[in-house]
Amino acid sequence: MASTAGAFAAGPATPQATQATQARERPRTCLVLGGGGARGAAHIGLLKVIERERIPVDCIVGTSMGAVVGGLYAAGYGADEIESILTRIDWNQVLRDRPPRDERSMRRKHEDLRLLGGVELGVHDGRIAIPRGIIQGQQLELLLRRLLVSTWRARDFDALPIPFRAVATDIVNGEKVVFDRGDLATAIRASMSVPAAFAPINVDGRLLVDGGVIDNVPIDEARKLGAERMIVSQVGAPLMREEQLDSPLAVSHQMASILMKKAVDQQIATLTARDVLVKPELGDLGSEDFHRSTMAVGAGEAAAETVLPALRHFSVDATAYARFQQRHRLMEYDAPVLDFVRVPNDDTRSGDYIEERLAPMVDAPIDIDAVESDIATVYGENRYEKVQWHLEEEDGRAGLVVVPRDKRWGPGFLHFGLRLSDDFDGDSNYQLLSQYTRTGLGRDGDAELVLGAALGQVENLFAEYVDPFGDGGRQSLLAGVEYRATNLPLRLLDNRTFAELRYSQWLASLGWAWSPTRNWELSVEASRGQERIGLQVGDPFLFSGYARGLASVGIGLHHDTLDSSVFPTRGQRLGIMHDEYLDTLGGEDDASSTRLRWDAAWSRGKDNLLFGARLTSSTGGENLLATYGFLGGLGNLSGYPEQAIFAPQIALGRVVYYRKLSRDDTLFALPLYAGGSLEWGGYWENRDAVSIDDMIGAGSLFVGMDSFLGPIFLGYGHAESGHSAFYLTFGSLLRGRDPF
């Protein structure tokens, strides 16, 4: 619960008895920690000096990053512990909403390889819609929840080891909102919701953003807590110089900074001789420079040293400080046995499906790792704005409450992507990808309809309906229809094209998939369709073309724990697919095809190795191109053009090395890599012809970047057969090169 400054302002807090006794012995000391993003790590340096000088703190008020540091300190963490937390956090992951790839469902992993990044837009009430913020805060809230789980019963912030207040802003009416009770993690998250960067958070029906919009250094709230003297830490960024105002965005940011500075200056002007103001020298450290937290901590410590004589007036003797330390420690926490699991349907249609998935947790102590793991899988389905959890107590019963919130810019979503390959020698192809996903269908709201289209070298139209069922939706029924078409060049040994075929295929399919865990999937599919091959360019007497009916039954086994679909550093991916083409089902050929794809990643520091194998083996399908495998392209028998080789028997083994050149600690930077590959592959017309003596060695050198459009590679490949090529490629090293 929050109180609103003004008509609904909270009155002065009534501290616990021990705190009241100590306050009578000395003036009540309050710590005021201002906002400033990553610059707020300087507060930790101040806390380290406060602890060293034996200064007890009776209350804390914080805004934005000041609420983060202040809230952790109020919950019982020490300065060194908070420093360790902030410096160990992977900010690149925490400030991204999507869970790590190896925590997503198998369906989303398949989709990840198909789309490879790209752009997502929402479709809401027939209109294009976008999120309210770049970051929804999913990972950040999970982190805060884990760090503050010991406070789950402390609904009154005066009951914390140190009484605490967090300041936020109601973005609808502009009022200041001060959290004095409720859920501590939620209060901190609301206080640091920087507009546009973070989406506003809805708390008790109010839409809240960063408290710094109105009160970035909340000195007045410390006085409401009964502060008789204050230690104030101000870490806000200075105004930009004239030469830095070089864009409309910079000018808009400056306008907001001027208004915030005016409010801060008014607050600081009310300080008295009893108060201490600490202003760290943080130079060019930006609000997003979390990788420089150590530098900020040092600056805060240095700034505290400059006002040390004033701070020492706040010091107490060892005995008095020991009493403070006795209460300033993390609250006792024993993982409660869960008596119930509840998933409200207020902001989602799929609450029952999620509750069914979490039901096995009842009657056992809560396992935060397991809760976060299941939430990551659910959230990774990409239709939720957030999926958060908290503990509740009802009539002496402890329960887990998981709150999913469907994306407000849905339930439809448009995705766009790009694939491109150019060997700078006349062979180029591209694909513009688009996909529309309509979520929230079916009785339980967990079914979805997917419509896709691709234009370019491979033309593709498809529609698929997926309806999960069973234990936690781990099984799915699938129905789909798909059309594909592409041109296939026929080449002489010297790589010259003498003809070009036009291949097209349409299929209707029904399938079943079972994912016992998010890393495994077993699937069965039956399909019916047709493939057609015609001569696009070349001598018509060479090939007249044909059309053949297709009818097949297939089974697939997939395993995927790779942490990235672009430049993986750990995990592996295995796919084994077997299809039987049967004339008894209405097809025109009896044939079988087995395909295997395997990749495994290993890394040490910035150095990475990716091992891989590809295998296609078909029999009886000499006239069915659907049973063929393909080679050619960067990393797929380098030196040859894309898909230059297609045959019923294909084999490829490879090892790829790549080193990360960009800094790991730069927030939102585009990762840049350089590397190379060694490959060994071959192709044959039938199994009897397979011979290791026909294998071809190849290799490549490349630079690559993981961009918002997807992975981009610039490289050179050479095969021992004499083929060589330069490549510009938009596409993953993992993605299969087969056009079918």
C-alpha cells in the first residue's frame, strides 16, 4: 500500500520500541538516498563509511536507485553485501525481459531459430500497438523478489530492521506516491521505473513511474518520518553542456533534467547545519553505466571522506552500535511449506493453465529456483507482459501467488526478420520474413494461431494452429498448411550455372508434440501434399519437369539447451527426424528420409568453440526433392554458394571458433566477434556410394555481429575442391540451410 503526498500523506511513523528508545538517547538520524541510475551505486560507498564510523541509521528514504540501495540496507543487508550484489549482477540480462534461451519452451526455441531476432509489434483492437516502455522489468523484479524474500511477512515498512520509505510518481495525475507498507520488492521496482526506459507499474490501481520525476532527493519525506538530522546523498547527473545538446532527444532530456534539478535544489535548500550533504564526483558516469558500479562505489566513499568530520558527529560508541547491529540484519527466513498455489485471471486468459503447471509445488517448502524456472518457461512463451510471484499468508496458511499479465499491446503480434546471403560473384539471395501470432485462443486461452510469409529466394506461406493440453500444457495438437517455392541452380564442376529449376511444395499436416521438460520434445506428424519441379532457365529438352503427390508420417526428437541461437557459449542442440513417404496414404512414392542435426558449444572467457554435424540419408526418394539434403554457404561447406549442393545423401562435420571482441560490460552494446571454421563434408546419390574418400575439406574466416536485425556475417570460405567465395550473410550458423 502507498500513501499519496498531499491530502493522503502518511503521518510520522511510530518506530519499534527499541528504535524509539535509542532515538531518545540521540537525535533521530535518517538517510536520504537520491536517484541517478547507475550513479546511485555511489550510495554504497557512503554506507561503507557510515558502517566504519559506527553511525546507526534510524530511517531511510530513497528514490529510484536510492530506493534500491536503501531498501536492501533497510532489509538488513550490509554495505559490502550490497556492493557484492551490484557488481555481480549481469545487467545485460537483468535489463532485458526475455529469459535466457535455455529457459524457454521448445516451441519458442524453434521459433527463435526461424525468426532470429527482428522486430515485434503488437496488434490491439485492430491497431498497431507498442509497449509503454522499452523494458517491462520482468528479470529485475524477479531479482528483487529473490533478494528480499526474507521480508515477505513485513507488510509494514516500519517493521523492517530499519524503517523505510520509497518514492514513486503517479503518471496519470502527477502526484507523489510514498510507499510505507505493502510489498517491498514492488515498492522499489515502482520507484525506479524511469519513464520510457521502464514500463510504468500498476500498484493498487495506480500507474506509477520513477519517483525522481517529482522528488529525486526526498528530504521532506525524511522529516515526516521524524528525522532530526539527515545524511543526504545526491548523485543526479549534471546538466548537459551546450555542445552536447545535439539532438531533439538530448534537448527533451535536458528539459526534464532542469525541472528535476529545480525541485532537488529546493529540497537541499531546507537542510540545516545539523545535516550532512554528500555529493560524489562521478564525472561522465552515465545513469546506464552499471558496469562501472565499482568506480561509483569508490567515488561515494571518497565523497564521504571529505565530510568525515561532520559525519563523526553522528557516531556512537561500540556498545551502542552493537545494539544497532543486533537489529540491523536480515530477517529470519525459513522456506514456508506451500498450502496453496493461486494464479488470478484478472489480467490473463491463461491463469488456469499456469496454475495447473505449478500445482505440484503444494505441500512442499517453496523452492525459489523451481518457481523462477517455471515462470521463465511460461514467460518465454512470449505472450505475457510480466509473470511475477509473491508469497501470501491467509488464515495462517502460506501460499504462492503467481500473477501473469498478458501483453497489453496484444493479443496479436507481428514479427519481422531478414535473411540474406551474397557471395559477391553473382549469387545472392534474401528473405524478408513476417509472422503474425494470435495468442489467447482456445478454452483456456493458451492456444495460438500463427500466420507466416516470406518473400525472396525462398517464398513461403504458412498457417499453424497450436492447442496445448494435458499436464501444464506440455502436450500440443498442431494443424497446419504450408507452401514453399524456390529456384535451384544446376551447376557444372567449375561452378557455372547451366540451368535453373523451379521447385514448389505444399503440405497440409496434423501433428502431436510432447515436451516433458523445456529442453526435450517428441513429435509425430502426418502430412499430405504435392511437390512440383519445372525448368525455369535452360534447355527444355534437358528436363521436362513433373509433379508428384506426397504423403508421409514422421517422428522427431529434439533436445536444445543452447544459450544462444547466434553465438552460443554453452549447451547443445540435437534434432533427429525420420519421415516415411507412403503410396498407401495417397502419395506416389515409397521412400524414407532420416535427418540429424547436432551442435554443441564450449567456451572459456571470450573464446568459444562450436562443434556440429549434419546428416541426411534417404532411400527410394530419388525423384522426391523433399527427401534431399543441402550443402553450401558459410559454415556449411564454405567456398560453395548457398545451397549449391543437393543430394539424397549428405554429411557434414565442423568445428567453428569465434572470439568476442566487444566488451562484456557495455550495456546494450552490439556483440562483435571474429572467428573461423574447419569443415568436412560430402554428398552422394545413394547409400552404396557413400565413401569417406569423397569427403571435401573446407574452411572459413569471418567477422560477425549480433544486431537487432539478427546475426550478420562477413566472411571468406575456401574448399579443397577449388571453390571459394566471399560472403555477406544475415543468418545464424545454427540455422539449417535446407530450403524445405
